[in-house]
Amino acid sequence: MAVDTARPASRTRPSGPRRVPAARRPSGSRPSPTRSTSLAGRMGRAWRAYLFLSPGLIVFSLFTVFALLFGFYLTFHEWNLISQDKPFVGLQNYMDLAEDESFLKSIVNTFYFTGASVPITMAIGFCLALLLNQAIKFKGLFRTLFFLPQVTPFVVVAIIWKWLYNGDYGLFNFYLLKTQLIREPLLWLSDQNLAMPAVILMSVWSGVGFSMVIYLAGLQGIPHELQEAAKVDGAGSWQRLWNVTIPQLAPTTLFLLVMGIIGSLQVFTQIFVMTKGGPVERTSTMVYYIYEAAFKFYEMGYATTLAFVLFAITLVFTWIQLRLYRKADL
Amino acid sequence: MSATVEVLQPQELDRRSELRPEGAGDRKRRWIRYALIYLILIPGAILFVGPFAWLVSASFQRTGDIFSWPPQWIPQDPTVEGYAEFAQTGALRWFANSAFVATSVTVLQLLLNSMCAFAFAKLKFPGREPLFLLVLATMMVPPQITMIPNYLILQRIPLFGGNDLFGNGGHGMLDSYAGLILPGAVSAFGIFLLRQFMMTIPDELLDAARVDGASEFRVYRQIMLPLCRPVLAATAIFTFMAAWEDFLWPLIILSDPGKFTAPLGLAMFVMKNQTEWGMLLAGSVIATLPMVIVFMIFQRQFVQGVAMSGIKG
């Protein structure tokens, strides 16, 4: 009952604890219970805090904190899932990976994927956001349509695209042949030079909606007065785009870049469904290689070492981007 | 001139300054501009909807027709054969599994994240800062790092899946729903997001209830949670969709097809039955529908949530 009186935020907020009727105050205690400094009071409060924390922290400490430490321990062992003894091998795993050409290739592939898909996705998302930020009809409908791939399970997207790319009856080949853009059907996913671009195209298609929504939110956050001031000063729409809109969206761009790069470095599902890393390792990415090392060859120690390399690369990228963030004072 | 400009409202000014140079010519230019915008948007939209339209259409075709050349956009001989066959394989269970796992993960995360966030935001206790820093620090850790250790940890959970007290003998939580759900039951990012929101709620509001004799749990449940509803709704949608489409983790720990989630089941289906496209496409439609429905219902919260995580994350 009493709690309900405190509910409406607008009523209580301005005056704070002072508005609590004096009669309701427990006699002898201070007006604000959070400021009680007695040891017993503090311990009582702390005890409750730990109760609130414990369920989450138990899960967190086992599956995140302990898992990390255990993972680090694994990197110094030859930990084969099947064999009984798991000998300590020092830095052997780390030395092995430097000479593992398949792994180095997978790093190159992952960078290729990231370097192409992230900027293209962001650029298209930005253009769509600009167009949809105009006063046009069916804005909501277009936004929903472009966002649709984002709400589709990624495995389904991969299945659809695997079909579209099919060499014998895929829609791509059909329309490209029909419009005479190509003469021979292309083997998208089994051609050494086409496979990675095909995976990138599919990933761009599925990721554009996210960039668009984030950019739309960013565009709506730009103060109207800025655009107006530029307009009054005689800036044309291109000038306004370059000198007002794009600089104002820098935080949004940086956010998309960080999220995009972190996500792309972990690319896996489309590889697993569409190419299995082939042809001849051309689409084998880091996470795909880690997956194979761990669950095809059961080399848990070595695979975890590779995962730590992925983590290190992620950290380096994030660190660079955050430094840019600070430097630009956003 | 500047004096008149300042008096005008922004929207009014917008219209005025666009119309000012010349009347009819400017209107024409605007027409051309809109035509150009639609000229980009409409083909773009077709490229985005086309694959879905084809998916739905093909799922109602006989397997032979799916391969027809030229492709049929409108099924000439519509059939629900694919759906019926798909249902007969017992694959519908995958969707029940997915629904169960995604719901459990979402409910657990809402509960555990908000409880942790409440403690971090509004309660004082020794060790608060270092603990929160630890949570923050792990936000950056990619799930691929913990996935292998967690696989080994699940395998050794005591008294589970045939394991003895010391975690030996059985397969532990591998190949179980618990193994799918528990590692995802709490999220550092979720705690962080909720904690940031809770910090903005004035202490006085909670103190008023405390003075009235409400227990800390009641403060959390009857004041904090209702106030956090918008953030909780946004995170719930995201968590649910992420859990629904999680692929790598189920792929690693599950081997019993009866426990497969929808994405895993479909991916395995692609690998095993390369020829059964009718069933596969029907299954893909079924897997997509719940997501699209959730999105349509919660579109506003969803877009807000995207924007929120975009700005605050």
C-alpha cells in the first residue's frame, strides 16, 4: 500500500525525501535510510546486495571468468579430447600457429571479408538512411523491407543464398544469362575467385538493414538548427551533407565500424552453411578454422590458442578505434 | 532578412527556404528529386524482398518445379507437400526446442541481469567497483574464446548426464537443454545497459518506499522493474532473437537430433538431404515466421532498442 504512494515519478522527484510525511518516519532514524552509517546497517545492506548479485554472478563466474582462465590454461597444453593424457607443452601451441599456413590463410580470408563487407554495408546503409530520412511516402514500409533480412534467422538467409548462387538452377545465373551479362553460368560458391565475394555480397545484403536503422537514429539526432544555419549561409545540399551531416554522424559511424569489425572477425554461420571453408580454403575464416580444429580434430588446446589470437586481434582493432574516438573528442 | 528567419519555426523555415527562389520551377525540381529517390528505393526494395518472395513461392512448389528453368515465381501447381513432409520428419520439434530455449534464456537474462544491475546501480556494498569493472572487462570477450572451455566445463558438471560427484563418467550437460541455456543466462552487456538506465532513476524514489518499510526486494520488484520496462522490453526482444538464431553453440554441444534448435536442424538438413529442397524451404519459412511476427508486433520497441544500443553501447 504505502509503496504505491511513492510510485508516480513526477510527484516524488522534485522534492525528494523531504516530502515523506514526518509521521511515517521510523522514530529515531535519519530521514534518508541510505545515509545510515551504522556498521550493522551497512552490513545488512551489503548482505542484501550480495543476495541480488549471487544468481547472476555464479553463472558469470563459471561460464565467463573461470572459462577464460581455464581457456588460458588450455593454451599451454596439448589437450586432445580423445586421448587420456593432456601434457603440458609450454608455448608449443603458440609456436605451432605461427607456422600453420592454413591458419594464416584463414586470417587473411577473415581480413578480406571484414575489409570488404563492413565498409560496403555501412555505405549502403548510410545512403538508404539518407533517402528514408526525406519526407517521402511509404517510409515505414521501405524501412521494414530493408530490415527484413536482419530479422530472418541467419541460417535461413544462408540457405536462400546458397540456392540463389546455385550454378545449375540459381536465380542469379538465370537473370544474368537472360540479360546477357554473362555467357556461361557461373559457379559462384565453388569458383576460387568468386566464392569469397559471393559470401561478402550475401553478408552485405543481410547487414544493410542494421546500418540503416542506426544511421536513421543518428540522422534524427542532428539538431535541426545546424542544417538550417548551413542553409541560411547558402550551403547547397552536397555541401551540407559533407560539412554538417557526415561530421555530425561520426559517433554513429564509429559505433557501426567497431560493431561491424568485431562481428565480421567472428564470421562463421554463412561459411558453415554455404561453403564449408572451400573451395581449397578460400573461404576458411578464423572462427571456422577454430571450429574445425576443436570439433573435427579435437585439438582443444590448440584451438583455444587460436581463439586467443582472434581475441588479441579484436582487442587491437577496438583499441585503435577507441583511440580514434578519443582523438576526435566525440 | 535574418530577423525574419529567426522568427520562423524550424519546419516552416524549411519549407520557406526551399520554396523561396522560385515557385513553379522549384516544385518541378522537387518532383524530380522524389522521382529519383523512388527510382533508387524501389529496385532496392525488390532486391531485398525478392529472395523472400521466391522462398515463400518455392516452398509451395513440388520439388520438381523448384528446379524449373525459368524459375516459377507463382507456383503453377501449388502444394503443401513440402510442409507436410517436413512436419512428418519430426522436425517441428526443433521449433518447440528453439522456442523453449529462447524463452528460457530471455526470462533468465531479464531476471539475473536486472538483479545484478540493481545491486550495482542502487545498493552499496564492499567490492562493488571491482566487481563491476570485472563485468565490464568481459564485455569485449568474443564468445568463441569461452566456447571451447565451456564445452569442457559442461562435460564435467557433476551429477548430471551420468556424471558422478566429481564430474566423471558421463557427458554432463552436453547434449542437454540446460547446457544450451545456462551459459547464456546472464550477459555482461545486459547488466551494463540496465545498470546505466537504473542510475538515472532518482534514489529518493526508492528511499520513499524504504522509509515506508518496503523490503529491498519489494523496492526492486515494485518500483525498479516497472520503471525499467522500456529497457527490459528492448533487451528482451534482442535476447530472444539472438537466442533463437544462435547457431555455433548448439552446433557444438548437441548431437541428439531430438534436441536440435531450428537453425541447427535446418543446417543439418541441408547437409544430409541435399535433394529435399521442398522440405528444406518449407522449414525455412517456418523458422522465419516467428521472427517476422515478433518483429512486426514489437517493431517500435525494436527500432528504439537498436537505436538505444547504438547510441549508448
